[in-house]
Amino acid sequence: MFALKKMNLLRIVWIAILSLPAFVVGGGKKGGKKSGKKSMETDEDLCPPPLEAVPKTSIFDQLTPEEISTTAEYVKMELDLVSEEPSPDECNFADRIFRLDVLPVVKEEALSYLDEDGPMPDRYAKVTVVHAPIEIMDYKVGPLPIGDSTTIEAMLAEGTISWNNRPYFPPGCEFGQVASVIDPVSAVVAPLHKATTGGFCIGEEDCKPGLLWWFSPDPSSSRAERISIVQYQLDPIELGFEVGTGTGTSMATMFYIPLTCKLAHGDPDYSKWYAFDFEYCGQGPYDTAEDLMDAYEGGEITLCDLGITDDYDAMWSGLQRRGPLRPFSDRSPPVVSEPEGPRFEVAGNTVEWMGWEFHVDMHPRFGQTLHDIKFMGNRIIYELSLGETYAAYSGFSGHGEVMYLDSHYFGLGNAAGSLKKGVDCPENAYYFTGYNSLNPYAPFEVPDSYCVYEIVNGETSWRHTFEGEPLGIPRTYLTVRALYTVGNYDYNF
């Protein structure tokens, strides 16, 4: 719910600044003065000059794949990091790059360049490195491109971010070490899992396959700890449903089981990691898996029967169409029409639309980001982007109340795939290419990663009847659109 509110708030802000009616935003030259005599305005007055081929706002561009890979190689050499693709069992136990982004331009330097013909700011990268098992450090690397003048500089004091606060990504990191703790306790509670799910469990010969576990940060823990919540869920494939577009259920559908525990995994010696605080269906917590099972076998636990049988119908979570087609739904929907061509112009990543101008790009972490938003040459907003995508779950009690910082795991920009033309954006929208930098040594382009288009929403911006004649102006929006698939979530902005 919180994530939805944040998405709607950002959309409201974008719509508010980019949806003024045409008769307001169309007049005057960009950056010029509006004529005091409206009758003397010409068509030329109403048309802004064309954008520069390489606008000054290119200082806000994200890193290119070449800049990302060459910077990663440079940092790897300077800091003696591990191989480019460490195995899941070693990636959290060896020095490695976690994230590599562009370092934002210092605002004062940017404004001096944009407004006062100051020098063009140098370009730098911000590289986050996991130094295991000591700390996390951010480095400033540049100026770019990598050359003789390039240096690397720590941006934080030593110990500012402890190893306990290491990232949870990639998902496979330390999975093997966590499994060495969770698999044995899963075997202990197997009889309770069987009774709850109709036979699904882990660790016994007669277990039905398909019970999975996952761990995520415990929102109640402190920075001095590293505590995660471990939850169990059923694999929908094992429930007998195909996975794929148009049939069956989604692999990301979560059939959660109401048995959870916490995991302490902050010690550099993972043999000292342990599971504790076991809860079952709102009952507990119990210190250990054995304590929970003693209570169950002693009749102190009320069993929660989920009703999962051999003929269990999981179609409620499926992708298959249910019921007949609605009348006329087999006809193509309306489309956006631009009889005289688009009313906006794009140069690089700078967009100009009826007196509005802004720079847009796809940040690896925050997703689509707008800079230097101007109206009629006047800057209104310097930077506009998401700060975080936060999904809070309040399911069953206790450990069922978990949270995910979805932009942390992969980064929203890195979770942006290609848009579906005619669905996510109109066919005739302007489509931009983005970049995926999850592996900074091998970044790659993502075609049609985000788009810009103008659309009529069927409402009026201004309406009046004067001497029997209806007058009005349709309301149009200029939209910057991207979608991000993070696990079982699709964020649409």
C-alpha cells in the first residue's frame, strides 16, 4: 500500500508539471520574452528553436556500457578484486563490486555550466565495493573516460558501513551458507510442514517436492545486527500448474506457508550462524525448531490446515483467462493519432514539448529520472526521481509482516525490460534505449527501455459556451513511461 501511494504521488507530480493546456504552454520562444502585443505573434513566435544536437543537459546522462565496463576493470585492478563473476558461495566472502553508477554532478557546478557558461563538469563514477568481511565502501572514480588522469578516492570514513550491512544482492550470495543452517532445521519441522500442506516438506524421504524457502531483511533489526526472516512457500509447478504466458500460474506467485523463523548471519564465521524465533500460524515464537516440535507433539500447537490436496485448484493465481470474452473485447482498442506528427522534440535525452524542456534518463537504481525541468526557459525542478520502492507485507502475524526495498535488490533501472509497444506505450511513442549494469563487467543495452508520448485523456482543459458557440481545449499529457519487473512485482510509472 505504501509503495502504491509513492507511485501515485510521483505520477501526480509529473502530471502536474507536464499537463498545462496548449494555449498556456504554446506561446513565446524558449528562453525568450513573451510579446506584449498578442496580435503581433506569428507562427514563428509560437515555435521554439530546435534543440541542440548535443544539449548541455547531456551532463546528466547515465554511464554508457563502455564507461561501465572500463571503470569496472580499472577498479578491479586498483583494488585487487575477485573474478568478474564470483560464485554464489564466494561473492559475499570476497572483495567485489556491488554497484557502479554515475556520480551525480555537483549542483553548483552544473548550474554554473548550464546558466553562466561555466566549465563543463568532469564526469565521475560512483562504485560501491564489498570488502569482506570488513566493510562496504563507496569510491569516486574519474574523471571519465578512464585515462592517465583517472584516480580512485574513498568517499566514506572507514567503518561507516559495516559488513553486517552488506547488500542482499545478488540473491545467490551466501545462499549456500544460509542453506547449511536452514536445511537442517527444515528437516526438524518437516512433520509440521507435512500436516499443514498435505505432504510438502524438506528433509524426509517421503516429502513431496516443491517446498521452498527464502530470506529477507528483518525490519525490526538494528544496523549493528544482520537478522533476516526466513519464510517458506510452495512452488506452483509442483502444485500441477504450467508456468508461462497464457497458461497456468506465474512462477512468481507466492503460496506462503505460515511457518517462519529468524536467521542471525552477521558473524564473518558462518559456522556461527543460527536460526531462532520459530513461529507457526501466529503461535510462538519458540527459541529453536526442536522447541516448536516439542510443543506440536505435546498438543500445544493448533494446526492450520491450508486445504492443499491432490486436486487443489490454484487457478485463482493463474494467467489463464476465466469466463467468456466481454462484448467487443476482441476488437482493437483506440490508438493515439498524431495527424501532423508529434508535438515534442527529442535530442539525445533532452525532450522539449510546447514550452517545457527536461532531460530524462534511466538510472540503474532509481529508474526514470528527470533533470533540469524548465517552462518557458525558467527552471522549475532541478531533479525529479523516485527515492525508493518499498513494499510492506502485513500478512499473518509476527514474521508475516516483512518489507522489501525492491529498488535495492536489483535497482529499478536494471529491472527495466523492453516495453511492449501498443500496450505499455503507444506504437508511435518515442522509445529510448537503456542499459543493464547488474554485471558491471558485461553491461548490455535494453532496447525500448522507456518512452515519451503525448496522449489525449478525453477531458477538457478549458471549456465555455459563448453566445451559443461551444469553445474548449482538450487536455493532453506528456508522459514518461517505464515498467520494472522485480521478482513477483511489476512497477508501472
